[in-house]
Amino acid sequence: MQDTDRPHEPAALVDAEAHSAGFRQVREARRLELVEDYVELIADLIGDGGEARQVDIAARLGVAQPTVAKMLKRLAEDGLVQQRPYRGVFLTEAGRTLAAEARERHRIVESFLLALGVSPDVARCDAEGIEHHVSGETLEAFRRFTAARTAA
């Protein structure tokens, strides 16, 4: 009997510490995902029109304005945004840095997916979710793979 003829055996259960580390990483990524999405969108809106208004953020994210107001309060408490009455929302230096890092991760993941042959629309959408859940090591592997493909 060849190896390909054997039924697939489930992988052995990893030890509890390694298992919990994986779940902690996912929980942290989920926590940061929303924060990064907001600051990246705010940066994009400011870059496009000079300001980010609560109503525009809500429309782009497909959520209600009170949801945006609550998140903006949290972002302000975390030192990522400043809200100015009648002027909209602006990123602090920390917010601009986080937005730039998120945008670069998105670019690397999207480029990797495109290099694999994924269509541009699907690559853009998939990168939006994947970018928050890859480790630095995996992201660097994506970058190297893409660079090697474009250099060839």
C-alpha cells in the first residue's frame, strides 16, 4: 500500500501551552482588527477629502453612527485619534503609524494573493481579513515569495 492510498490520519494534539498560545494570538488579532480597520479608513478618508467624518466612517464600514461614535471614543482613549467638534476625526502620530503599518500588511498580503493567481477583486477582499491574522514571520515569507516572483 502506497502512502497516498492510506486514509489521512489526524495530526497529534499539540501540548496545552502551544495550543493556548495559538488561541491567544487569534484573540489578539481579532481585538486589533477593528482598531486597525478604523485607523486605516480614517487615514484614507483624510487623504482623499482632508477629513474623516463620523457619517462617512459609518457608511464605509456599513455600521450605524452610534457604533462609530463608541469606537471613536475608544480610539481617542487609546491615543489614536482626536475628535474636533464640527471638524471630524483626525489621527494622532500613533494613529498614523498604526494605519501605515496596517496598509503595508494589506499590500503585502494582496500582492502575495495576486502572485498566486487570485483575481484582483478577490485578492483585495481576502487580504482585508488575512492581513490581521498573519504573524510577522508569515508576512515576511509572503513578501519574499512575491519579490522572487516579480524579479523572475
